Amino acid sequence: MNSVPRQRLVVIGNGMAGMRTVEELLARAPVRYDITVFGAEPHPNYNRIMLSSVLAGEKQIDDIIINPRAWYTQNAITLHAGDAVIGIDAKTKTVTAASGLRVAYDKLLLATGSKPLMPPLPGLDLPGIVTFRDIADIDKMLAAAEAKQRAVVIGGGLLGLEAAWGLKRRGMPVALVHLMPTLMERQLDTEAGTLLQRDLDERGLHFFTSGQTERIIGSERAEGVALADGRTVPGDLVVVAIGIRPNVDMGKAADVDINRGILVGDDMATSDPDIYAVGECVEHNGQVFGLVAPIWEQAKVCAARLAGDTVASYVTPALSTRLKITGIDVFSAGKLAAEDDGDEEVVFRDAAKGVYRKLVVRGNRLVGAVLYGDVADGGWYFDLIKGNKDVAEMRDRLIFGQGFADQDCCGGSKAGLNVAAMTDDTQVCGCNGVSKGAIVKAIGEKGLTTLDEVRAHTKASASCGMCTPTVQAILSFVTGSDAAAPEVMCKCTDHGHDHVRHAILDQRLKTMADLREALGWKTADGCAKCRPALNYYLLCAWPGEYVDDYRSRFINERVHANIQKDGTYSVIPRMWGGVTTPAELRAIADVADKFNIPTVKVTGGQRIDLLGVKKQDLPAVWGDLNQAGLVSGHGYAKGLRTVKTCVGSEWCRFGTQDSTALGIKLEKMMWGSWTPHKVKLAVSGCPRNCAEATIKDIGIICVEAGYDMVIGGNGGIEVRVTDPLTRLTTEAEVLEYSAAFMQLYREEGHYLERTAPYLERVGLAHIKARILEDDAGRKALYARFLFAQSFAQDDPWAERAGGGVDAHEFQSLAVVS
Amino acid sequence: MTNWIDIGTIADIPRLGARTVETALGQVAVFRTAEDEVFALINKCPHKNGPLSEGIVMGRKVACPLHNWVIDLNSGHADAPDEGCTTPLALKDEGGRLLLGLDAVAAVAHG
Ligand SMILES: Cc1cc2nc3c(=O)[nH]c(=O)nc-3n(C[C@H](O)[C@H](O)[C@H](O)COP(=O)(O)OP(=O)(O)OC[C@H]3O[C@@H](n4cnc5c(N)ncnc54)[C@H](O)[C@@H]3O)c2cc1C
């Protein structure tokens, strides 16, 4: 046993740098010190980087704790959380805390981070002004968001943008004031900064660039900011995020040398050899710090020195930046632009995809990279920059990324991540200094199968998250698992249809706003692709509860008619089972005359189409048709269209059952239902199949012994003949089985997926299992369908003909000359 | 000098929706975003003259109902890769009253 008495180490600052140093120290010299930690914040050590994600609602405070209190206990560390040190006596080697507690040290570590920079503005002490640095700040911002106030963020750098985005995600209208003409001008070139602003603008942030804040408006509390050029930006919450400056208070207290930060040498010691300093409070070689990657290096060196090593020395590594806004991918490292004639810029743009890349090449070396939109190659470029590697060989392919550049011939491989081509010492996680080799080794040795496990064991991608796709790719590569992601719904999200539908049910999401917030939608309002889909999914999941959002429906479903290429509409009344009467035909003829409807056409679905109706005439046309008992045929809907029938046993000499009456019963049960895409049925009275039931979504073919039910047919672009499902014996069964299949498709189909591709996707066996083999399940589907229908069967024309519903749709706002 | 014409109130337009105004310049679509900003455009998609007032409004954009071109409400420009532009008109919200600036339009439209 080692009989040397333990030395006393006191750490001031329970933040990222301080505790990383302690972790490194425990790994090297577990019993060398009795460790006491003072932290001004009342929390255990947490991942400050992830405060942005907490603000945006993507993570909880519990998720970002790095070392819980148990860790301190296990390692015999005395933690005084919520007790700031207020004095240091370097002669007697003691520190004094605010509580009055005094503790003696042999070695002292200063890790007090930095303070938000505050501009010299009048009004900064008003309530409503916050900074973005710690959990207490987050609490203030969330309280403001609760109260649904407006926010103004001052500062368009990393921190300001992440604050703005987080507040926006919490439902606040957010304006961002930035001094410079483009955002993040220190990390991005003008083009990437402009793209960034465009994308964030699309997501609903409002920008005031080239905006010099002159003062805070308000007397009792903040009411906004006034800019030097006269613009004013209203807001009850003002977030100041213009930068940071090292917190040197403890350096002053200890009377060590200070410049901008607490001065340290390559050994991380201050001018007092028993006092060390790490993190954002230090200045090394004229440089101060604001990212964790160099701080991890400092922690390593400092821990080595504290453990007795005499050679470890700190060198600032190359740095890269990433913005943590879900769905916005930005990367930069090294030079942002050519600095002289010897430098060359290589630029690649794909405006449609929103991708931009710029590389700065000096001689045969890569010295800078700015990536926007697709940052998968960021790590690889960063490696080339850090390694000062000769890129002459792949110079002409470099801009296309690793997938192309590493090939002998450029046609050989698809662009993107090439895990196989990465060397073992390629650094994957810049924040935590984890190489590809270390990840591969951990996956193999520990049998890791999930990203979270890899994070827990290696710390790779556990900080800023930029390397997550790479770590995921390595995991898939090593474990051979299929990483093919499901097709995403649209540009507004990274989720696929199934994920969204499950989340709606599992998380009981009942409004579009909740859904977009819970699933991290990237756009404020969604787009023309996802809005109608989400509206349908919510309607299907919560019948009777969800209020149909007409603003998220295509025009046809909003005005219950089909828009034509000249902006007029077509109107198709329902003819149940294709059967009509002289009175109905007369009403149609009268309407066509009265409203000068140019074309009257018999449709393929056995009804009559009135084409060329002016929008403003629609309510009156419907009113007249309603008078004769005609209702909407939903010829415009992603819903039940027609049930085509033949005359069946009533008239036909071959007919085996009353197909017309059965068709009408099906149509009366199903009309008005909303479905992922349009649905057409047919009932044929005998196997001659005059109603063409074998190319319908649901077909019924009557036979002597009963009814053959067939599903998944399509007569459109890609003709598909139905698959036989089963033979049924009574009409009641036909109704039950048809409704059950309809409901299954409603619950599982992707929006705009007809039954034919739906069936091919899920497989006939799945449908048989649900409808034929599970009697209780089928009956439940049937019941759910009928329940949903109880809210769906209101004639939309009747609601609108009287000028009640959506009257504004059909009238001009004004006529002016 | 712009001649500002009162065309109604912001409440007359549904959020994320549009109304039309008949003018000497043709039909004008006036839009209201989720955040109550208002914009006015000549109601013709640069692609095939589709009525933009019938499209789905998202952010400061509208998707044309005919072929889904996405048009910027502020500039009237189509989103890449599509190319084209419809004429934007001056519209201001004064305490809830909407004022359409037709002279300003004419200047843009003619020149
Ligand atoms: C919102 C946000 C997002 C960020 N995102 C990124 C990112 O994506 N990538 C990246 O690399 N970096 C990021 N950073 C920066 C990163 O968090 C810091 O570089 C890092 O936390 C610095 O570590 P530190 O230990 O020096 O300071 P801190 O983590 O701030 O720790 C210092 C601690 O010391 C305490 N303290 C101060 N004075 C005293 C005293 N007298 N007595 C006791 N305790 C005291 C403080 O309360 C604090 O808890 C982000 C920072 C913020 C705020």
C-alpha cells in the first residue's frame, strides 16, 4: 500500500472543463487526491452544450446530466453545489465560499468558465432581459415561452441562433437582431450565411441584420429593442447572446497573472505553480476558448500534470463548428475564404437541394471547408485539414466528398459516407476526440448495437451530435445491420409516415401544432406535402375530437369540387350505385341551364359531371341540386368515390345476387369517409364482371354460393388486378369485411398511397391475418370504421349551400377599380 | 404617390389562407400567414396561371393548386428549380384595416 498521505485538490467550477479534468485525473491517479468541488450552480455536472436542445424541447435536464451525484459519492468527491467560492488566499492555501465554508488545498484548479458579454446599453437591468448560459437562464426563457410572449434575440452567432430556434420551437414569435449583414460571419462565408438565413426565415424566424441595438425599450420591464437606424423590434423577452468573456474573478482573487483570461502555460498552470486553470476562463498563447474540443485537450494535459506527469503539454487543436438546429446542417473548419493569390476556392452548389460547399486549397493542402445542407463529409474534410494531408491526387474530386475522392475512378461509388475507406485513426468525434478505430473496437468488444450504447461507452457523438450520422454509419457497417432509413415524409421532417402515425397514437398528439412540436418539425407551418397528410392522420386517429383543418386541405377538398385547368370547377352529385331518377336528371339539366355550365359528361364511375362551374356559383349550384335530393359525390376527395354496379339479379338473366342493392348499401355505409387516397368500389352480379370489380380498391363479385371479395385493384397508370381475399355468404358479411379492410387501409396506408401499393407494401398475408384470421380484430376494425363514419356523413354541399360554412371561400373580399 | 385602397380587415382572411380582390389589374390574391402578416399578389401562377389564392399557405409561401409550384408571397418569385414570377403588390395592415396600394403596383407592372 501506498502510505503517502493524499493531497488535497480543490476545484472551483463544477462545469464541463473542471469535471472532465477530474474524470481524466481519476483515470490516471485514482487515489492521489482528496477532491473537493465547489459549483456556483445548484446542479451536478451537466452538458452545457445540450442546453440548446433542452430549450428546443428535444431533451430534458435529466438527459444532459454528465455525472449524477452518485458519481461524486462513488469517487469520494465532496461536492458543494450551489455554493460559490468568493475568496482565495494563496499564501495560506485556502478558499472561502459564500456559505462561509473554508477549505484548504495543496493544488487548486480554476474552471469557472465564462460570463455572457453584455453590451453597454441603457435598460439592460430591466426584468425580461436574459442571457443564455446555464439552467437558470433556460428556466427564465421557458417561463416566458409559457406566457406566450414575444422574444427578441440579440446576436446572430451560434448561441443566438440556437436560442432563437429553441424559443421558436416553444411557440414564441422570435425576432433576431444581428450587427453584421450575414449570420455567423465568423464561422461561415457570406453565401452559407445567406442560405442559413433563408432557411431559418422559412421556418418563421424574423431577422434584423445589420442591426445595431441602441437601447432596450420599456420602463418597468423590457418591451423590445430600438435599433440605431430607427427600426424597433417589440418583445417581452430579450435574450442577449452577443458573445462571452472569460470569467477571471477567481484569478483575481488568487492574484495570478491575467490578461483577457487567466494566463496559463503549456502545462495549464497559472503564474502560481500550485494553481491550475482550464476551460473558458483561461488564455493560452493569446487565445481564449469557446468550444469544448480544445477544452478536452486542456483537461487531459492538466490531469496528467496533476497526476505527476512532467512532459504533457497543451497545443490548441484545429477547430470546427457546427450549429445545433435540428434539420439545419452547417459545418465549417479552417479558413472561410482564399486569403491570397496562392489560395484557391472550389465551390459546389445545388440550389434545388439547398446544398453548398466551399473548399479552400493552399498548394496541395486543404486549409478550409464551409459546408451547408449536406455535412456528411465534414469530418473527413476536417481530418484532411488537421492532418495537413496532401490532396493533389484527389484534387479534382475533392469537392464531391469522400465517396468520390477516395475512388480510383470517379464513377465507381455513390457519394456520401464511405466507412470502409476511413482509416482507424480517423477522428470521428471532434468534441470528445474519438477515432473510428476506438468505436469499432468498443462495438466489437462490448457487443454494442445501438447508438445510445456507443455514446455511453465511447462518448462519441455525445456532445454536439455533429458526428451522429458517421457514428451511426460505423455502427451499421460493423454490425451489418440495415441502416436504410424509411422514406421521409417531406423536407419538413426526418421522419417517415409510419413513425409519425405511431407517434400520434403513442404520444396522444391531437393537434397539428403539438405534432410538429413533438416530432421536431423543421418548418413552422409545414408544407403542401405534409400538411394534408398530417391533417388526414390526425382525423383518422381521433374521430370526433380532431377538428379538420381546412387550411391544410387541397383546394378540391376545401371547396368540395374539382379545380380545372382554367380555375373553374367541376361538380359531381352522388348517384347511389349508379342509379338515378327522372327528377334528379331534370334537376341536373336545370342547373346546367341556369348557371350556363358548358359541359355535362357521364363519368366512368356511373354518374354525371358538370364541368366549368365558376367558383362563386358553387353554393347556388349545390343549393339547387340539394333541393332535388342530390348530395356531393366526393368526386374530388381522398375518400370514397363511387360504388359501380351492374343491374344484377333484378333484371339480368345471368345475375346471381342483387348487386345493385348491395352496391347502394356499401355506398351508404362508406360515403363521406376520408382515406389516404381515393377509394373506388364495384359490385358485379356475376363472374362476367360488367362492373369491372377486379380493378377496384374493393370488388365484390356475386356468385351462386355468395360473394367473392377481391382487393387492391387499380385501373390507373399502373393497372393492377385485385387479389382475391375471401368468399362470403351474406350481405351483412360483405359490409363487415369491406368496412374492416377500409379501416385497416385508413389506419395503415400512407397518405396518397392507393390500396394497390399499400397491399404490396404490407403484403396480402398481413391483410388476411388481420381480416380473416382475427375475428375479434376484424369486428373491432368494423366498429372503428362505423364510429368514424358517425362524424363523417354530413353533406358538405348542404353545409355550404346556405352560406353557413366557409362563406368566405366563395366571395371576393372586395371589388376596386 | 401611392393610392391606398381599403379592401377590408385582416379578420376577413383566414389564417394560412387567402381572399381575392377584383381590380383593374385583374384578380389580386391577398394572403394571411400564420403570424398575421399579409401579402398581395396578382392571382396568377407564373407557370400556368393557376389561382394562387386557392393554394396551401406555408410560412411566407404558397403552393399553387394546379401543379404545386411554390411562390414566395413577398417577392412573387417561384422557388427553385422552377423559374418565374408573379407581380407582388403593396399591401399594408393599419390597425387591422388592409390597404392595397394599386398605383405602386401599376409602377411595378409597367415597368
Ligand atoms: C447554450 C450553449 C451551447 C453551446 N454549444 C456548444 C457546441 O455546440 N459545441 C461546443 O464545442 N461548445 C458549445 N458551447 C460552449 C461550451 O459549453 C463551453 O465551451 C464549455 O461549457 C466550457 O466549459 P467550462 O468548464 O470552461 O465552463 P462551464 O461549463 O460554464 O463551467 C463553469 C462552471 O463554473 C461555475 N462557477 C463560476 N464561478 C464560480 C465560483 N466562483 N465558484 C464556484 N463555481 C463557479 C459556473 O457556475 C459554471 O457552472 C455551448 C455553450 C452554451 C452556453
